[in-house]
Amino acid sequence: MLKGLLVPKSIYKLTLFVLILTTFLLMSYKLFILDYELADLIPTVGYDVEVNMQVSGHGDSMSLYTYLPVSTAHQTISDERNAPDVFTTQITVDGLNRLVSWKAPSVSGSHIVRYSYFVQAEHVVYDIDRNISISDNLPDYLQVYLGEDEGIQVNDPLIEQTITELFGNTVPDTYEALYTIHHYLQDEFQNRNFSGYTDALTALKLKEASCNGKSRLFVALARKLGLPARLVGGLILNQGSKKTSHQWVEVYVRGHWIPFDTINNYFAEIPKNYLRLYYDDKVLFKHTTNINFQYMFHITKKLVPRKEMGEAMYASPLNAYNLYKIFESIGISQNLLKIILMIPIGALVIVIFRNVIGLETFGTFLPALIASAARDTGLMWGLIGFMGIILLSALIRKFLDYLQLLHSPKMAIMLTVVVIAMLLTTTIAVQTSYLALAHISLFPIAILAITAERFAIIQEEIGFRKAMRISFFTMIVIAAAYAVMSSLFMQSLFIAFPELLFFLIVLNLWLGKWVGMRLSEFIRFRKLIFKGRA
């Protein structure tokens, strides 16, 4: 009898051992035979950038213009998308810049034009040789970057006087000239958030300026010394919405255009969250006069796999990227593969919160499904949308109970209400430019309807406070599952090593034998526990 009782325990241990060994052997093969680099698993930062332009017309023709970024050694632009509304779109090359225009012969009422792209950039630092003299023998095409422009008064006596004050009668070398100009503007001038136009002389006289005034003065001083210099306009990519653009300087040194930003103290370097939109002294937006025009940049920071990791994994037969090829052949996207791989991780998070911590949630795996759908809405809008739909559906359910309907028709009506709520939410989100919320339509509709019914039942049987408490716990678990499932490090890790799914089974097998006290129980009975020990 005792021997029979030991058999399940030995099988349990053997199962754990086999799964752990399989995971270890497969990962070791990739790391030591196929030479996977663990450092390449660490994701890099990328940014979704969307510019929204809202216009109101009165029946006349309308034109809008702005600049689009181009891929360079510093930045890579991909996944460009255009939503022109009633306008026709044309992209042209204007010197070094890429110009997009939207035109329509007759525009009435309000319209929204959207253009979006994905940006990946690298932090680039230049090492300037300290022994390079300022050259007098420059190619003809660089002469334009030595002359005077509107707002860049190279030949003004005050500019020449400033050069004399900084360098005396000596001719500095390239590094000394750039270092002195940069730190003169950095140390002697106050940064100001002026929204208007500031030319070089105004900045010099006031000893304060915004990025455009400091940059024009930098260019004027550099050109006066014989260093080709130009303005660069762009964005500082920070998460959120903004209207402010940024301007900095590039100076030509030995075949390279080297960046300088005295506002944020970047000397011969450009950080990875700087996006170049155009070169030279341009206006970012132009449009037909006498129209209502508003614009806004929406920036979302994302982690993306490193290119080196993708290339290494494609060369190996034992990774999920090859499985992706199978998915792709039947029209299923790589994002769906990532979701499939992340759902078991979300399930593990839920098991920990339910079995170890002791939080009660709606449904066993509802939080993981909502968390996976919230990848497109973002966590905040995902939780707002989830609770909004649940509360609305629960309210409708009470009305249906009042009508004394049978269960199946009642559930069909609630399902329909959920669909209507999602469609309305998406429509309102698009009209108000809250585009993340527009992806609420990706939520699992049937599960939301069932959850809403369960919310209503708990409210009737136990009370509203209990229903809201479970809803609160459900949102906590959704947030935790979202944090783990949206981690690109985890996504990269499981794409590189899908055999880790075996290890997830090991963890669930171990948690399946959990007989310890849950954290919630410990908190609840802590006085008795510590009193007993005393």
C-alpha cells in the first residue's frame, strides 16, 4: 500500500526532471553549439511617431505641407502609414529633405490627416581630431554653408567682435573652435522656451534664447570661422503627446556632418531619442491661409528586438522565427505568434496571483486574455475600456433581468451590447484622437459578455462592494500579466528559446502542489500567527 502511494510522487519528480533536462539541453545546444549571444537578447528602443493635423474648411481648396524623416546612419524609418482623409497625398524630394503635401480642391467641415512611422535610432558620438586645422580648400557644394542667411548674420560686426573676444587674433583649430563656441553658448547663455523666431543677433544681444536662437548663433559663429554649418530640425522623442519641435546644429568636419546641441549640452553627439525631420532653416508645417489648423505629435516608446538577434535566430532551425514562416504562409502575422507565446506566461502570472497570493479574479485566464489584447490599447486605456464595458453591460443585464428574459436570449443581447459599446468606443476614440483606445475592439467580446454577467450575479448575490473588489483584483492581475507579456525581453527570449515553454510547465507543476499559506491569508490572520509564536 505504501509502495503504491509512492508511485505518483516518483512519476511527478521524473516528469519535472525530464522537462528541466529537455529545456537545459536545447538551450545549451543553441548557446554553445549555435553560438547564440545572450547580449543580443536585450531589446533596443524604438518609437511609434504619429502626427495628427486637424483642419476645418469652408468649401475652398486646401493644401498642407510638412517634412518626413529619412533613414540615415543615425536613424532608421520604417512602417510608414498615411491616413489622408479627403486629401490626395504627394511625397517629393526638396534638396536633402522629404516633403509631403496633402491637397483637396474643396474642403468643408472638420477633417483629420494622420501620418505615422516607426523610428529606430542609435546614440552616435564623434571623436574629433584635436589637430585638424580649419580648411580653406572646401568643395564648391559646401560654400552655401559658409554664407549669410536670413536670421544667420555671419557678416555682422557684432558676430566678428564676438569671434575676436573668444579667440583673440589667433586662428583656432577645428576642435578648439567648436569646443569654445559650444561652451560659450552653453555656459554664458540662458535657455528660454521662446515659441517665436529668434535670429542669431537677437540671441547674442539678449544672452538668452531657445533652441532655434542658440542654433542660429552657433551656425553664424562657426561659418565666420570658415566651418561649414547648417541647422537641423526635428523632434526629441519622449513618450506622450507634444507640439514642440527642436533644432540643433551640424558642422562639416573631414567628410562628416557632426551634431551639436547647446540647449541639452550634446557636444559632437546625438542621442537615440533625437529624430531628424529636415535640414536647414525650414518651417515644419505650412498650410493654406485662413483655415483652422492644429497639429499634435503622438509618440509611443517601444522595445524592439535587435537586428543581430533576428539574423542569428533565422539561421537556427530551433527557434520560433522559423515557426513564424509557417504562420506567414497562411497569412498569420508575427504579432500573433508573439501573443501565442506570451499567453502561457500570462497564465503563470495568474496562477501565482490566485494560488500563492490569493487574489480572486473574474475567470481563470480572463486577465491574460485582456492583457494580450491591451498590447494595442496600452495598459491605462485597456483597464478603462475593460471596466467601462463591464459596468455598462452589467447595467444592461439588470434591465434584462427586470424584463424576465430567458438566459440564452439575455446573453445574446449582452453580447450585442458589448459589440455596440466597442464600436462606439472606437469611433469616439478616432474622432478625439485617442487612437490607443480605438483598439478596444480587439478585446475578446464573448469573454467580456460572460464577465459582465458574472459581475451582475456577484453584485446581486453578495453585493456591489464585493463585485467591485473582485474587479479591482482582476485589474491588478491584468496589469501584472500585461507587464510581463508586453516585455520585449521576454518575447525575444521565448522566440529564441521556445523550449522555455517546457520550463513553464515545470513551474506550474510545482505550483500545482502548493500547500503553503497564501499571502492574503497570512495578512488576514497575521495577528493570530504572531500571537501563537509569542
